[in-house]
Amino acid sequence: MKIGVASSGLGGLDDVVSPQFGRCRVLTIVEVEGTNIRNYRSVQNPGAISGGGAGIQAAQLLAQEGCEVVIAGNFGPNAFQVLIANGISPYTSPPVKVREAVEMFLRGELPEAVPRRGGGGMGKGMGRGRGWSRYP
């Protein structure tokens, strides 16, 4: 089984789980056999520096890599939908080491993520309340 983990730093088993999925710097892909970690590698997250659709890009990358599970602190609504559509189960984790998060998942200690409502981003108003118009 392949598990993708949103990582805060440079990736790897000793890195910390990122609080956000779409904008994490690196995705650590962990290969597990039974309850044992067999291998891992880190890949740059293409969404980390994109202008939009960061979570979607990260989710598509994990789908291409053949991941069945993804672990992060939080998931945006669009990323969540793409993950589910690709048969990838999202789980949330506290900010612990990647190795510990994977072990917690294998022991059944991580909760499945639930979809968030949209509208959490800044939008076109960039947080200044100017991203809407009451007139078309």
C-alpha cells in the first residue's frame, strides 16, 4: 500500500505532517507492507507554488503515484473531492513526524477526514472585502 503524507519541510520519515494539504512543500510517499514501512521517497508538490488549484494538483499527483491513502492536517473541499473521486482515502493527523503518522494510521488511530465547506480562501478581494459585487 502507498500512503501519501503532506510534509512541512523537505520530506522523509522524520519530517512533520503539514497542517495543510494543497500548499505543503513536499509529499512523502510511504510504501507499507502489512504493518511495516518498506520504502519512502519525497516528491515536490506542484501545488505549493501554483496560483490556484493547489490541492487539486497535489491530489492528482498522488493518484498518478498510486496512493490509496493520504494524511495531512487539513484538506480543502476541492482536493477532498478529487481524492475521493480517485479512490484515495484522506485522513487527518496532528503535527507529528511522518513515520509516527503512518504508524498511527496503521493502528487505526487517525480519523478519516470530513469534507469542509467552500469559501475558506481569500478570493479575489485578497482579504480586503472587495472580492464581491452586488451588481453583475
